[in-house]
Amino acid sequence: MAKAIKAQIKLHVPAAQANPAPPVGPALGQHGVNIMQFCKQFNDQTKGRDGLILPVVISVFEDRTFTFIIKSPPSSILLKRAANLAKASGTSGKETIGKVTKKQVEEIAKLKLPDLNTDSLEQAMKIIEGTARSMGIAVEG
């Protein structure tokens, strides 16, 4: 028989840098989860993805055990990395602060495809291009 889920926790944690400090510690502690066990498992699974902030969905069960799923990084972080930007534009409709190529958009779309609500690469590319436009990043090509 399947275990009953007590709670689902959604966090954004830097890759290979989970520690008991906020936001991880308080979020897991209130459900009675072994925080150090989560941090160790998360850090082991995310080695080599340094610099990325990864969304993670943690399912906590009634017996205080847990499982977690690591999602792909947010599109905005991938676009900023591709365009070599520190932050997005504050006035995206008026100001273009960076550029990415269609090839870079396609790579990001392929990475994000499992987490998007489409199975089509073309539609995924349109979603990523829309995110880029809203951040003040132009898509060339």
C-alpha cells in the first residue's frame, strides 16, 4: 500500500548548496523531516550544476520520510546566463539589454521541455522567447 502524503513543499535551492539555514531548514523542520539527510541527498544529486537555482518538490509522508523531484532551472536564469546578464531589464518593453540566438533558445527549450506544458519543441521555443521578451532580451535569427 502507498504511504499517505502529509505535505508537499516547493523550494528554490542553489545547486549543491543546500544547508539547514532558511529556506530549507524551517520548511522541512515544521514537518519533522531529517533536514541533514535531505541536504546531503540534494547536494549529491546536484553536483556539477553549480550556479543554478533549482526548483525542488519534496513530498513528506506521514512516517516523516520524504522523496523529492528536482525540476529544471527557471527559464529566466538560463536566459540571463546565455545573454551574460546579471539581472533582467526593469523596463522590458522600452529597453533591450541583451541578445540571445535562436540556437541558444532551442537549447534552453530542450532543457525545459519536460517541465513545460507542451510536447512540441517549437511551442517550447515560443514560451522561452516570450520569457526573453519580458526580460528585455532580444532573440536574434
